[in-house]
Amino acid sequence: MNAIDPHDLTVQPIRLIGQQWMLITAGTPESFNCMTASWGGLGVLWGKPVAYVFVRPNRYTASFIAQQPELTLSFMPESYREDVLYCGRHSGRDVDKMRETKLRSVQLPDGLLSYADAELVLSCRKMFKTRLQEADFLDWSEVHPRWYSEDNPLHDLYICEITAAYTK
């Protein structure tokens, strides 16, 4: 993978995150997990390039994110669509995602984890976390029935500094 300055990214974040999706990965080489996500964004906050992602607290990956100061966002080529879908539909509590998919983990130069065939990887340092609250929604009636229920709790929002970017 080739390191690039995060300020030089030329991606279209709405297409990248909303249509291509990403794998959020956290943990150590000995113990890690990834999850598929299609909610988030890229921008600038506090004078830094940032990514923001949403993770439900009941997701298995949430415990790995909580234990580490950093995580990665990996964007896979279209040929990995079924593998990315698999990672979103199956919990690492129940299956070994690396065994069940074509994904092959790699350690990046900064020590974080991603996948050998990723087209783009963003290494991120957590800066801020909060849990979404029903009282903060301006139109809860529109959001609630579609996205939240007893089995689907409100997300945690993470804002992370993009500390490195890598491309194929």
C-alpha cells in the first residue's frame, strides 16, 4: 500500500461510504474484528481531517473499538462486495470472518489492521464519542420506526482524526 497525505484524498465520500461501504476494523493482530458500515462521512473538524462513523453499542466490533485508541476504515473493490456484505450480516461472535471470506488481514506501516486488497484505507485516531439521544432528534418520528427499535439501539458516534491514508 502507498501512503498518501489525507489532505490529498480525491474521493467522493457520499458514493464511497454510502454505496461502496466500508469495513471498520479495530483490535490487535492477535484479536480483532471488522464490521460493515454505510453511515459516516469525511471532512474537517478542529483543524484536522476527520472521519465520523456510527456504531451500534451492541455490535461485536464496538467492544474492540472501545478498547483501542485507533481504528481503520477500509474500502474494498467491487469484487469483494459479497465479503463486505457477509461481514455486515454475520457477527464475529459467531463466525471467523477471515476464514469465511476472501479478506486477508494485513498490518499497515502504522501498525493498524486492514485488508490486503483494500483500495483505500484510512487510519483513524478516536477524538470524540457520544451516544445519539432520542431527545436530540429534530424529527424522531421519521427516524425512529425505520432505524431504531429495542433490538437496534441508538448508535454511538465517533469522530476520528485521519492520521494516515493508504491506497493500492
